[in-house]
Amino acid sequence: DIQMTQSPSTLSASVGDRVTITCRASQNINIWLAWYQQKAGKAPKLLIYTASTLDSGVPSRFTGSGSETDFTLTISSLQPDDYATYYCQQYNSFPYTFGQGTKLDIK
Amino acid sequence: QVQLVQSGAEVRQPGASVKVSCKASGHTFTSYDINWVRQATGQGLEWMGWMNPKNGDTVYAQKLQDRVTFTRDTSISTAYMELRSLRPEDTAIYYCARGWTMTGSCSSTSCYNWFDPWGQGTLVTVSS
């Protein structure tokens, strides 16, 4: 199975900060990576697919980059609505696997 | 509006079975894959498996494959997840999610699905 490792596990930041979350795959997954945002008590919401394609309606302050084994999710200017947990997911091969999550909270 | 609506919360005793439904609306049910994902309280996301609603093909996570079955009823645009021989550690929120792909087809190792949208989740509690 492909292991997905996110860092950091928790991140404290202030409104307006630039924030970066990394996701590392245990083997080459090309660009087959998605990012999700999950708020407490809610289902995950798709942000980015194919490593860098922003889903429709997702604010442009979110950016995804990377390929093969190393990926990043960047929020250029943190907004109050962005405090949540973020997950990466590889879909290069079954079984699909998720990172352990990065909880973004208010500093 | 594309939507997946799941059945309500369930409580089961250890050793019992549970069947969760996922009704799709706003899109052609047989044109998109369905994935199932679960999340234990306070924990991360665990992929359970994939189903092609058009032909019923399935791929299950190895740790669950002896206890889980995905089915569908295309006449009512509904997918089902049945989990048998329940254990307390199966207590979790179970999500269905529509699978999107850019490739348009599956290889021998993946159908290249990202997930959007997700159902609202179904809490399954296993307790004696």
C-alpha cells in the first residue's frame, strides 16, 4: 500500500498568514493526488485534484503543487473560514490512501 | 444539484450486520463510481472500497474484504454498503462519495478517482 505522510499534524496560524501543508507519498503517484477540507461534524469537501487543479468554487487563495512523491497545499492568506482539518489522498493505485490529516487552528 | 443522501444512524451489537444506503440525485447514477470511506471518532479517513454502479464491479480494502459487500439498485439510483460481523472498532461515520476521473477508464491498479461530492455520513455504533 502507498503510505501518505502529512506534515505538520497540527498548525497554528493567524488570519492573513501564508500557510503550507506538505504531503509525501511512499512511492511515485504521478499527479494523482487530491486535497480535502473537513470541518467539525461535516463531510470532507474537495479542494484540489490532479495535484494542482482547483475544484469549482474553491477560492483562489488555495494552491496545490507537486508531483511524484512530494506535494504541497498552500493557503496564501488565511481566512477565518479556513480553520479546519486538511487531508491529502492518493488515487494512483488501489487501495486509495489518505494522509493522517493536518489540523489548522487559530493562533 | 448533485447530491448523495445517506441513511440514518444505526446501533448494532457486536457480531451483527449493518447496511447503509447512499441515494444519488442530480446526475446519472451509472456514469460515476462510488467509493466508501469511514472515519472513527477523532480519527482520520479510511478508504473502504470502490464500486462501478454500471456493472457492479467492486474493489475492497484488504482488511475489510471478508466482511464488506457493496451493491446497488440502479432503478432507484442507490448504492449500499453492508458490513458483517461487526466489532466495536467498526464504530465510525461511514461516507459514500462519488468518484471522478480524468482518465475515463480504469487500469489494472486504479480507476483514478477523486471524491466529490460526499454524502453527509452515517454514524454506525457497535456496542453491547
